[in-house]
Amino acid sequence: MILFLSFFFLYSDTICPPDSLSQITLQDKWFGEDKFWHFGMSLALVGSSYHLLKCRLKEEKSIATSFSLGGTFSLGILKELWDRKKPKGYFSYRDLLYNLLGIGIGYFLFIYD
């Protein structure tokens, strides 16, 4: 996963060219239904995946936590890469921020002791 993230940040200009950032900023609002879904789905994925791994499959807490948090974050990045492939689509760093907020709140709600 670290290798994937380092590749992503090294080649982020090819994913989202700098000249298109001003146009994207106008389309990508900080608040809206899309941001609510990014936050809510990340929160739900952390809770449900942790419950599945820890309570149902009886995995250790550290393994369940790692897979829950890492898997949810990876799905968020994959979703943004998928959005980039769509016509007039773009990679939204704001969506990733809402994903991270959902993951963080999910961690404190469902995992943290």
C-alpha cells in the first residue's frame, strides 16, 4: 500500500494536471451531498469491516484495525481514480479529505478503547 501511495504522489500531475486545478476547484464544493456520502460510507465501512474481522472472523484487534482502516482508505483512492477516468471526471482531494474524516470518526466510534 505504501508503494501504491508513493507512486500516486509522484505521478499526481498525470492524474490531475495543474492547469485543470482552477476549473476543478470551481466544480468541487466543500459541502454537498457527495461529501456527505464520502464521509458516511467511509464511516460505515470502517465499522462494518472491523466488526466482520474482529467479531465474526475472530481476527486479532491489530489485524482487524489495519485491514479496516487501510482497506477503507484504499477504496477511497480507487474511487477517485475511477472518477478520473470518467468523461469530465476529476480526482477530488476534497473527497479524500471527507473519506479521511469518516475513517477517523469511525476509528474513534468503533475501534478505539
